[in-house]
Amino acid sequence: MPENLLNYHLLNMFATYTYRIYSCFALLMLFASCSQTYKIEGTSSVAGIDGKKLFLKTLKDGEWVAVDSADVEHGLFKMSGPADTARMVALFINEENIMPLVLEKGKVELKIANGQLEAKGTPLNDRLYEFIRKRNDMEAAIGELDRKEARAILEGGDADEVHAQLEAEGTRLVKEMNDYVVQFISDNFTNVLGPSVFMMMCSTLPYPIITPTIEQLMKTAPMEFKADPMVKEFLEKAKENKTLIEEQQRLQENVANHGTAGKGVAAQ
């Protein structure tokens, strides 16, 4: 075979091989990009929502920033987009935050109804709403204790005995709920649910402070959890508040001591 013809065949084979490699690589990239997307399909039976725009927003530097939106038409709405990493978002109607959810790859089904908000279909959303349902049930059981006490007394029970019994039951239920929340956070230290539920728990406090429960969590929390921007900011503010409280207590003690000493001198 002439040398120039051989070179032609070799170049042609190389070009064909390179094209096939590139085509396979392009297909793999296409499949990968398609698999790293979220798809939200929602239904609403709440009157007045039709025709309104829903927003998915994420908290960034203390402000809610829109990442997606959809119009509600005949009780239905859809959203989709890239989901390279899971992140916590909230669904808004205008400026009203109505429910949390995790923006992660896969199909998420949202349901908005009177007395029911639910997101399901992906691992973290299933886990989040199982947690919300169970915690709501625990809160309902605690809230039922007052009515339970009133019924028991109306049925002839001794008021002091009934109160003592239900107070003990309330203490047990509150501890059970707190333990459940702490365990959920611990189980999700390394994904978006851990920091998000931690901040939900901390939002019930009057101001950032290290409670015994938070101190217990921090003993086992990995650095990844502590380095989360929201968690880190809370812990820093809690430490600042602790210092301020300790300084205020010292000042009050000094004032009290000086006052006592002054009275002693006056008495002499």
C-alpha cells in the first residue's frame, strides 16, 4: 500500500475514533445534566390562590432571594431547574412564607390545602415532612393536656391530683419532643436539614443563647455543621450575649455589694 494512502486511512481511523469518544462523552454529560435537576409539580385547593404567582426563595445574607416562580392555573403549578446541590428553600405567596422544602434532584410533589402543606417524592423532603408531622402530633398532644385536665375535673376528679398527674405527663411529653428534635438534628448534621431544623428550634428562643440542649448538640456536632453560615452566626451571637449577661450580672453584684457595705458604715 502506498505511504500516502496508508496515512490517509490512519488519519480517517483516528478521526472516526475521536468522534465516537467525543459523542459518548457529550451524551454522558447530557445525561448527567438531565439527572441533576429538580422538578416540582404542585396542586392547590385553597380558594383565592388561582392566578397568583408562587415563588421559591432561599435565604441569602439574611434576605429571601427568589430562585424560581410559577403561576397557579386551575389549582396546578410547575417549576424546574438545575439542582447540583441540595439546598433549603421556602415557598412564598407574594411575601408570605407558607412552607419549607428542600430543592434537590428529582421530582417533588407539593400539596397546598386548608390545614395541610406537604412536600414529598425526594429523600430529604420525605424525611423533612415526616419530622414535621411527628413533631406536630407531639405538640398537639401537649396542647390537649389543658382540655384533658378540665374534663377530668368536670367528671369529679380531685383538682390537685389531676393537675399534678397531667403536669408530670406534660413534662414527659415536652422532654420526648425535645429529644426527638435533637436526635433529628444529630441524624442530619451533614445535610441541609440539620442546620435548618436547628435554626427552627433556635427561633423559639427570645434571643441567641447557648441552652443546655444546644450545648449538648455542639459536643457531638462535626465542624461541617458548625461552619454552616446560619449556625456559625447564631453561635457567635450567643457567645456575645453570654458575655454581656455575665458582665451585667457582675455589675449588679458589685452594686449590691457596695450598697450592703454602705449600709454597714452608716449603721456604725
